Amino acid sequence: MNLEPIILTGGVVAVLLWAGLAAYVLHIDRRRTAARSVVAAILDTLSAADVRSVSTAERLTRVVPLLDRISRDMILHTAADGSTPRDTVDVLTTHLVERWGIYTLVREASFHRKSRDIWRRTASMKVLFHLNHPQVVDILSRAVESSSAEVASVGLTLLGTSSDERATGILIDALKQRKQSPSRIAVHLEHSPLRPAGAYRPLLRDADPLVRFWGATLLAEYPEFDWVESELALLVTDVDARVRKAAIQSLGRVGDEVAASAAMQLLRDPAAFVRAHAARALGELERSDTAPAVAELLGDHDWWVRTAAKHALEAMGSEIWPVLMRCLDHPDEFVRNGAAEVFQNLGILDSLIVMEAASDDPSHTKIDLLRRIAAAGGLRLTDSLIERSGTAAPRIRNLLTSMGLEQVGAA
Amino acid sequence: MIAALLIALTAFAVTASLGYLMIVAAASVAGAISRGGRRERAADAYQALAGSRFTIPVSVIVPVDGDCSTISHSVEALLGLNYPELEVVVVAESLSDRSWERLKKDWALEPKELFYRRTLHTSPVNRILGSDRDPRLVVIEKAPAGRADALNCGVSFARYRYVVSVNPGIAFDADALLRLMSPALRDPGAVLAVTSYVERRPASAAMHPGVGTDPGPQTSDPGWIAAADDYQRLASIRSWMASRLAWHQLQCGLPPLDGVTAWRRDAVMELGGFSTSAADAELDLLVRLQTSQGDGPSGRVVRTSEVFGDAATSTVRGAAVLASRRQNALIEALKTFRRAPGKDRTRRTMTIVVGVELLTSAAQGIVAVLIVAAALAGWVSWRAPYLTFLLLTFGYAVVSASALLLRGGTPGAPSGADLKRLLLRAPLEFAVYRPALIWARLVGR
């Protein structure tokens, strides 16, 4: 068996390949480190107090020798980096334009051929946006349609921060045509410095339910406009459950009377997530007068609705305790559990038991209430209560024992 | 006649194995050169996502057990993440008294009864504690039943659409969760899970667990570092490279050795949660999610090229346990494919991906054993084993160097003296560290 020639050749190739690769890796690392130190020197120079006060042209003159030591890619990368100070970006972009021309940046920002050129395209887009170049909105519009998620993402981000009204139009158009994920587009519309509430109004009447959904969702940021509440209220009868959900969710943030009445109406919606959001909206509106209707949802067949009802009741505050009391005797165990949990989370249970345990003559009504809460919440509720009460634990234990709840297991 | 047949078979097995290893090494080099040395991508603009109410909320599950001194730090860092809405669910099993006291004191924990839907069957929950300091924190104390059971408990309790499982020892910076969730935020309807990478680093070079700022490139010499730490780091970087290259070419694959994954809660539930009998519950679920097209949740598993954070290296014994767990998990995955062979492309591709990872170690073992056996039998001279050893050693080092080349283009990559040391130590990994790992596994049985 003569394997030696193969193994020897393979071994030599492996050694040479390792040595070559190692040298290449170290070379790249050294180049990168050197470039980084030059960039650091440029940033240091430009951030010096005496340099900051002079004109951009003068500042550029101070760092040109340093800029000549690094590649254009490195300058572009630094200029596009979000952490680079704005006045430093001014200098770097001026250098890029003076040295290589604006056309190069426009070309790079307009398209990419290979995936490895994506970073250059996004960096050029950022630089052109910084320069407020006349073509930048068109370039960003094309970027939003790019098949590259990264290019589209940067396009959306820049359009979202633009003060150009065309940018809002492009974003809304992208949302309507679903060029990218609507939620991602909505993130950027939400942060638009233009606050374009008027542009969202037509969306509420769009034939596409998803567009109506996003129109209703985005309007939650505009409580200052009177028409928002009434327009949203019209959508609570929308045929699409998602739209009804968005409408009630936004009404919970911006609304008042109309919102509460719409939410009450949606507590009986056939879609569980609409009922859940209607309950949450009433909680956000702090409408304790609606607590009886919300408390009914503690026994909803959908778990998320029950959870939403609990949170809504908690948000309404401790004044709803009479409503909760009625739930403690409900035939449905879920309702009893939910009511006991709300009693606990509102702190009513703790204050009641601490007061009664400290008293030599506990009130029969309160003892009865405690007994009912403890029975509705189960063993772990009382165990937790004892553990929470610290030094008062022995007295509370005695009180619970006297109430017939002696099997509590907490130490 | 028989001897001739044996010689021919041995020659064939050695040649085939070496050929296979050379192809793997060549693929690594080609992949690293074509994708490595690339300019670092400018950081995505996370400000908009971080401040948006449309950013999908996340439930972070932290399973802990035993003596976990870093848990408070981890909770602090998780709650400090630059993310608009999240909750942290710590699931504690057999946590030491000291760790419990620390956690309770630091976070002002108080027992509370919270009724939740037990959607996945788990061992009994003893009690639930809420935090007076931060209402986003909940600690669940449950009967011990292993990591998968703790994760299932956390998934049952989680309120949000995506759940992320994070080990307490992992260190990360404030944007780590936004980076991880970025693909899911782009397309929440289609993304079932997102995996990312956690790098093993020597404790001296790693961030403090849970408290995070990106240490950036390490240019200064961190001093003398045990070779075992470097080899664990190399293994970690190699697994990241394998995962990245496979995913790039095939759009599916295996996660790196260590990572953090974000799961869509409904997809986890649809597949019955994390398997309590799997060697690696998270790898098992990732494989099931990728191969259950048609009879499972529709969507895709995505791998981010981002680094979530880092974790300190462990002892050789600990590394051996992890390696063994990974191997068992891969074998389990192959068995699953065999039991229920599917015809879809993803399943076939995944079978190849899993097979390649298992076969690479096996091929190295086959070559080493057969060439020594052949030398003992007198079929080859004693020069052959030495040359084979040289080939395997440097072949391994070539793959490590490729991984370092690829890693160089991403933040937090080894640099300067660190990089030099890793490159120089790489050839000795096969000769020194692999036998130590095998020994630790044998002793640990």
C-alpha cells in the first residue's frame, strides 16, 4: 500500500496553506488596525476645540494628510457610521465629494451588483442623505423596492427621518403596496418628523383592510386632532376584525367618551383579540364604571381575553373592589381565580389581612371577604400572602387558621 | 487473498477519508476567502426600532439551577436591554440558597399567585415571585426536571409572541436583542425562529456576564491564556463559520455551538415545546422547525450574521460534555430523519448538513486509527502515520485560520496579539487538545 506520496503531498499543501492563510489573516488585521488608528486620529483632530470652531474647508485641510493614508472605503464607512459626530461627517463627506466626485456616490447609492457591494450602497445612501442631495429621495425610493433587506431597511430608516414630504408619500405607498413588511414601514412612519396625520386619514377608507389597520394604528399618535377619535370610532364596525382591533387600540390611547362607548360595544365582538383589546382600552381609559362589563370577561373562553380583563381591572384601580367581590362567588372557577389575582395585585388583600391581623376585634365583614378571596385564589395565594407579610406572618397565619384555612403550607 | 483485500480496503478508506477532509477544508477556505476580509457592515439604525411601539415584544426566559452567582447581573443586563417592551421570566430549579437570597434581595422579590395557562406539560411550579423593583421580572420556582422542562415552563408563562432563551453566563451589549430580533421584525409572519452566535472567550477577555458593552477588537495582549481556552474559542469560531457558510449556501443549517435563539411562541407550541428527552433541546427544536414543512408551522428559520455576545470558556471537562451533547443531538436528528424520511428538499439538505458535521470527526478518527493499524501490520512504513498526523494537524489549522479570516470582518473579532496566538496555536489543536477532550469524555463517563 503506497499512500505516502498522497499523504506527503497533502501534508505539504496543508502546511503551506496554513502558513499562507495565517499570513493573510495577520496582514488584513494589521491593515485594519492601522486604518482604525488613522480614523481615530482624524476623529481626535476634528473634535479638538480649536479645530471645531473653524470652517469645514479649514478643518478638512487639517486632516487631509491623514485622509490620504486611508482608503476611500474607510472614509465612506466612517462617514456613514451613525456614531460619527455630525460635524466630522461634514468634513468627511466634503472630502469624498471633492476627491472622488458626487457622481461616484450617486452611482454607488443607486444600485449594487454583488452582495459585497451592499454596504457601499447603504453607506453612500447615508452620505447623500446627509448632504441633502436633490436626487436622494428618488434613490431611497428605489432602495425601498430593493430585494436586499439591508438596502430596503436603510432606505426606510432614512425616509422615516426625512423632512421631505415626498418621503412620507413613498413610505405610505410602500405600505399600501406591501413592498416591505408593513410593521417595519410603520415603525418609520411613526417616527417621521413631519407628523403626517392628514396623510393617514385616507388610509382609513382604503379597500385593503391591512391598509385600514395601519392607518388606524398610526393615528394613535395624534390625540391633538379632534377628527381622529370620530374617524376611528367609525372603524369599530369594520368587517375586518384586525381593523376593529386597531381602531379600539388607538381609541384607548387618544379617545374619551366615544372611545369608551365603542370599547363597550366591542367587549362582545366575535373575535377574541378584539374583545381583549376592547378590555385593555377601557383599562387605559381608566373607566371604572365599565368594570362590571370587563369583569364578565374574566370567564371568557379565550385565555388572552381573560388576561386582558385582569390587566384592565387592575388599571382601573382599587375602587372597583365591589365588582370583584361579586366575582368571588361566581360559578366559573376562572372568574374566581381572576378576581382573587386582581385583589392581590391591587394590594387590597395585603392591606386587608395586615389590618385585620393587627386588630384584636377583626371585622366579620372583612373576615368574610378575606375568606372568600382566599378560597377563590387557592392555597398558593394564601401561601404567598404569608411569605410576603414578613414579621406579621405568625399573626396572619393564626388569622387564616381561625378562618378555617389552616392547611396553608408556607413557612 | 484476504490480506490483499484488507490492504485494498484500508487504502480506500484512508484515501476516501483524506479526500473528504480535504474537500471540507477547501470548502472552508473558499467560503472564508469569498466572504471574509469583507468590510464591516455599518451598524443598522436601531434607534427607530428601539423606540417603537410596533417592535414586537419579547419574553426572555432564563433557566437557572444550582449555584448561579451571576443571575442578578444577568437579570439587570436583560432588563437594561435597548428594547421597547420585554419581560424576563427566570425559571429556577434547585437554585442554591445563596443564589436565591441574592436574587430576592437584589430584585425585591415577593411571592405572588399568578394564574397562567399551562399550555405545555411541565413539572409542578412551587411558587411564583414578582419583583417590586421592576414589574417586568417574574421568577418561577419549580420542581427540577431539566433545562427543556424549564424552557417549556417559561414558554407557558410567557405573555409575548416571541420568546428568547438566554443562559445567565452570557454577556452582551444593550443592542443585542434588537440585533437578534431584526430578521423577525422585518417579517414576523414568516420567521419561526432566529438564531445568533455566542462566542466562547477566556474569562479575562470576556465581558462581565450579563453586563454589556462590546469590548471591540482586542488589540492589547491580555496576558498568558491557557491553551485550552484558546482551543475552545477556536472551536467556537469554527462552528460559527460552518453555520454561517452552510446557511448562506443552503438557506438552512445548524446553529453554532453556542448561541441565543428567538422563537415564535406559537411555533414552539405547535411542535409540542422543547423535547425533555433530547440531548440538546434547542438544537432539536431548530431541526424540527426546519424539517416539519407541511406537518408543522409554516415559515422559516433564520440565522443572523450578528454576534449576540460572549460566554466564558469552561474547563476541558465542561467542553467535552458540551461536545458530547452536540454529537448526541446530531445523532438524534439523523435518527429522526431515518424514522420519518421526508421527500422535501430541506429535510434532505439538513440530513447532509448534520451528516457532514458528524462525518468530519469520524473521518479524522478513521484515518488516524487505520494508518496506525496499517503501520503496525507492516503495510506502510512508520513514516506514513507521522505524515498523516502532520496532514491532519495542519488541515485542522487551515480550517481554523479560515474561520479567523471570516470572523475578522465582524465586531469583537480577535485581533493583534490575540489573533497571532490563536493562529500559532491552531496547528497544535489536533495534536494536544483533541486527545485531551477525548480523554475527558472517557474519564467523565
